[in-house]
Amino acid sequence: MKIAFYGQIERPFGGPAEISVPEEGVSVTTLRRLLAARYEAEAILERTVRAAVNDEIVLDTHMVYPVDTVEFMSPVSGG
């Protein structure tokens, strides 16, 4: 599965990440932990980083499957 990142969260990953997800799926929380461990990127665990699955913002309890499109986004600040 390819995972995209937007905003400041992209920096530790240097672009899209590749990770395998079992057919039975994993929660977004588990996916965050897998990414943090594999890429040594603790920033993905921050609660301010939002997850989107198939273009919809989801909670960390949401299940992710190999066919899903997953994106993580840093909070946006502006004026």
C-alpha cells in the first residue's frame, strides 16, 4: 500500500511511503505505529496529524485495508 503525506508530516518520510497491510486490515492507530517504527518518524503519532482513507477524514479506530487510499495531513495554519 502506498501512503501519501501532506504538509510538515511529509518531511520525515521524504515522499510517499510503502507498507504492507494484512487482508483483514489494521486500524489507523496500528498503521501509524507501523509507519513510525519502519521510518523512524515519531511525528506520525501526533494527534494533530489527521488521517484520510479514500478521501474521507477518519478517526484512528477506522480500519484500513490493502485496497484503500491513505493520506496523512499535518494541521494547516494560516491567517
